[in-house]
Amino acid sequence: MSVDPADKLLQMRTRIKDKPGVNFPFLSDADHRVIDRYGLLNDKAQRVMPHPATFVIDKQGIVRWRFIEVDYKVRPSNETVLQELKKLTVSRDQIGLVREFVESFNTRKIERMLELADDEVQWLSIDGATVSVETKGKAALRESMEKYFRSCATCQSSLEWVQATGSRVAAKEVARWSGKNGPQQQSSLSVYEFRNGKIYRVSYFPAEREPVKEK
């Protein structure tokens, strides 16, 4: 990204196109609208230009990592950037794990839920400053799920949104079921933590009743 006009960037790209690794697009930001949004404008330079910066941005357009340095000679190493990119892959894997866990819940596949969980998996309930351990370990989780499914045969859960937040995955889960007065639903914020590639802890915040949306 540069404040140089597009024709100058094209000339520079032509000059360096045969150099290894030059297979990325150039952005001409002559009026520095994008540069300003990222807070990169170097107003102390002799001419308008951005501070040198490297960003890792996921497919949703969220900045996951940044490196900004006043000294243009100081840049992150390739190894550092690759390490940050690998974290995106880990986040995608964790989101996929959460989606499969919820789908296994909906299809009543308790065995699969347990396969996706750590041996010491914990199920927590958070209400203000109070944290309650609902279950700990696979045996307790199995017993809890069996009891839950017997008490609510129609209960289903959907993920309205899912977001990786570092080593955790946060989600808004919407529970739906058929009650005496018809369809019911409520939502809750959940946070998933992981250990050795499996779900280690699930924390739920207080559920809020929602009006049932007409289909």
C-alpha cells in the first residue's frame, strides 16, 4: 500500500516483477484514506507516506496481527509472519471443532461429542462474578447430556455467530425447543477453550429469552 499514484506503482512492479516472491497486489492510496483508517500516516516525513507496517488479516477482514515500525529498515522476519499465519489455521480448526460439537449435540451423538472433548472437559456456568462447575470429565458430561436429552427431546442449538479470539472461540448460541405454549428460544454467549486439539472447557453466560422468529 502506497500513496504513489497507480501509474508509478505499475512502473515499480514492472521493475521488480522478476524478483522472487513478488506475486502480490499493490494498492494505490493517493488520498491515504485506507492509510488513515489503519493509523499509519507518517506526518513527520518530508512527504506524505505511511509508516512501514505488516498486517495479517483473516477472510472476514479482521486484523489478527500487526507489526508497525517507524524505522523502515526494521521489518518482521518471514518466520514471524508465517507463525502468525499458522495461527489462523489453528483458529479455523477450532471453529470447525465447535461447529461439529454443536452438530453432534443436535443429532444426539453423545459418543462423538465425547471424542471431540478432552478427558478432563469442564462445563461451566458464569453468572456475574459466580462461576459454577456443572460437569467435569467425560463421564459427567455423558450423564449430563443423557439427562438433558431425556428432559428436552426437541431441543436444538444453532450458532448465530462464531468468532476465534486468540486461543479461544466465542459464539452466540441460540437454543430452540417446543414448549407447552409453542416454539420457544433463548440465546447465550459461550466460550470454548482447547487443549491438545480438543475441547477442554465450555463456559456459558446467562441465557436470555428471545421472541421466536417467524419462518
